[in-house]
Amino acid sequence: MRELIKEAIADLKKNDGFIYVTSEGKRVDLHEAAARGIAVTPVNPKDDVIKKLENAGLHLTDGRFLNDLNELIGLITGQSSTKTSKRRTFSDQEKSKILEEWKKVEATGKKTKAAFAREIGIGYQTFINWLRG
């Protein structure tokens, strides 16, 4: 399995475009095929790699399989891949307090809106929406 994965990585790294195969399925250089008069079919290397991996039981285009595989890897390595980020909600009072703080910071001209939003832990667009009111 390790060799198959290494081969897949190498195939994807070395091929910028298509690979060319003969009617027997053998890879051939396009210039060589043209010089020898061999008919070839262009194949996307990514599709070729996906097909090989699926034949080995690795269905990397299946989202559920990938989630399960990532969870397994996380459990084995001790790095939990099931990070759940909980969305924070702010009360109107908290929003008002933050906007008052922004007015003070803005008056000094020392921070951008984006930097201020990052500092308090909210998204930039959320902060802009609050400012628009």
C-alpha cells in the first residue's frame, strides 16, 4: 500500500498535463508515439491515480470515507481531526460594548478594522456588518 501511495504521489508530481497510453494500456511519450506512428489516448494522470487507489480500496473521492480515514489517523496519531468549533454569539449589549471600544481605537488611528476584529475574535465581515448596524 505504501508503494502504491508513493507511486501515486510521484505520478501526480511529475505530470503537468496528460499522460498518453497505447491501446494496450502502456504509457508512452507523445513524441515517441508520433515518431513511431503509434496511436495513443490522452489520460488525465489524476483520474489514473484515483482509479488505481480505488482498486486498492482507497476511495478518496468519497467524502464519508475521507472523514472516517482522517478520524482514524487522528485517533492513531493522537491528533484529533474532529475539531468542533462552536460559533460564538454576542448579545446586543456585548456588541455595543465592542463598537464603543472600536470608536476609541479608531480615534487613535493605531489599528485597522481587520486587526481589531481579529484581536477580539470575530470575523472581519461580521464586524463590518455590526458597524453598518
